[in-house]
Amino acid sequence: MNLETAFRSQAEACAHLGSPMYGVLLTRVADALAAGGDAAEPFARVLAGHEDDPGPSALALRFAGSVHRLVLERRAGALAAYYPSVGGTFEPDGAWTALRGLVEAEPDAVREWLDRPPQTNEVGRSAALVAGLLEVTRATGLPVRLVEIGSSGGLNLLADRFCFVDDRGRAHGDPASPVRLDDAWAGPGPWRAADVRWPHVVERTGSDLMPIDVATTAGRLALTAYVWPDIGARHERLRGALRLAAQHPVEVRRAGALETVERLELVEGTVTVLWHSVMWQYLDRAEQDAVRDRLERLGAQATTTAGFAHVALEPGRRTSEEDRRFWLSVRRWPDGGDELHVGAGPHGPPIVWLTD
């Protein structure tokens, strides 16, 4: 995928997923790259060395996150006036002129974050993960050992402490939580079951190759920078989760996905739940296969009193003819049967529990 294509496809995705601002700005970067010559020069200089980055590495989002970080640090000059995340008002022509000026004036600063993966730690995705966890808890009745791979700052490890509002207006979880997800769940999901019980999490650990310490200013800056500037609800959820994390710190170890699942063991009297969201694409095929193999081996060890479950929110296609979508998948051992797929949004709500 060349640079123009990478930015144009990401622009279309952002516009479709609720960020008209990024839709415009990333399209204009793509147009400049396509034009070549003087129009492309400042962007080509900043992006040099990344021409062959694969699509799943999300180069355009890395670029956008690096720029947003400079805005948040008040290092982006006139561009801040157009970023809603710092009180600005987006206006396409003015924002584009200011963005181009920043890239021309501060190429090294913009390049600083191009080698790091986007780490949104999107709190809204907890709506999908907790919906899956409710299904596991309903079926097993066991306390939960929660393990997350690709945790970033570990905010979603606190998801059982959030408040979720379903399509009937009923709140689930902690009604006083600083994280509230309205219209989180719809359809005949486990939250409507007569025997539903809120998960009792007795242990929670996370892992990430580049863990973010949310107790630090740098960590909070990184997570905020990767949230799209013109989607206020996502920023509000993040701020609430950061407040919650300050009250209830969680451990996020520096480790890869395979290393984490290889050392995972089941514990009697609990169900061990491995979960993750929108991180699978960053693993190469060999690691994906090795992780799947380890999950099968753990599943073979599971019993009704030492259970195991895999809960994931990832994009994909179930058939070659189907459009790429975000899917919540839930699989339980020893008696969970086939994997359950549920449609979900890329940033979480609404989770529509209508399977086919």
C-alpha cells in the first residue's frame, strides 16, 4: 500500500466512523502526495522510510496522533485553533493551511511518533467486552480472573467498574462510575437474562509490548493524542477512565501476546478470561497461530470448576463475500460449544446482540 492509498483509505474510514475532521485532513494529505512536487514535499519528507508500511500498521493514524500530541502540548502553533479537543473549532481550509505549516516547520517533531503503534485504549470497546463477560459469567457462575493482551494503559481491565445503559434505559454496573456508556447494549443479550449476574473480578492483569503508565502525564497524553479530536464522547469516556484508574491501579506488564498466554494457567474455583480488542492485526501470522494453539491447549485443560474463555472484539470477515465488520466473539471451555459472534461498533456502542 503506497502512502497516498494509506492516507486516503484511512480518511474514508475516519469519516465513516464519526470524524469528519480527520476525513478532510487525511484526504488532503493524500491529495498532496498524489500531486507530487512541491505539494507533496513536506509530507513525503516526514513520511520517508514508511513508504512500504503495511496497511494494518495504520500509518495515517500514527501521523494524526503525532500531530494531535503536538496540539495537546501547545507545540502546534496556529493549528490548535482548529482542534475541538483543546477548545478550537474545525474549519477545513484554515486547518489544512495550519497543518501544512506545522509539517513544514517541525518535521522532526511530527516524525517522533511515527514508529509507535496507535494506542487509543478505547474505553467504549468495554461495552463489547463486558457483554461477552456477562455471557461467560451467566454460563459459569464463577469468579473471574481477567487477563488482557494488547492492554495499552489497562483501562478496560476496569470495565466491570463502569456503568452501561441498555436500550431499555436500565443501568448496569456502577451507577456512580465516572465512565458511563449510554445506549451501550441493544437486543436480547445476556443483560436481559433472568439469571444474569454482574461479573465478580478477583484478579486482573494486562500486557503490552509498549505499556502506557496512566499514572504519568506522558501516559495520559499518549492516550488522549490517539483519540480523534472531534469526537467529544470518546474524550469524556477517557477522562472518566483515567480518574478511575487513579483510584484503582492495575498491573500492565511489558510482554507480547504469545508470552502472556504461554505463561497463563487455569485456577480452580474461577474462570480465566483472556480478552482483547482491536490489537490482533498488529501480530504477525506466526504469532497469531501460536496464540490460537495455546488457547486450544488451555481449553483442553478447562473443567466446569476451572473454566477458560476467550472474549475478543476485532475486525474481520466471516466469509469472503462479507464486508469487513467489527465482531465480538465469545468462546468458552469446556462446554461452550461453537464460537458466538455479535455485531459491534469499532469504538464500542452500540453492541447489538443479534446473531446469525
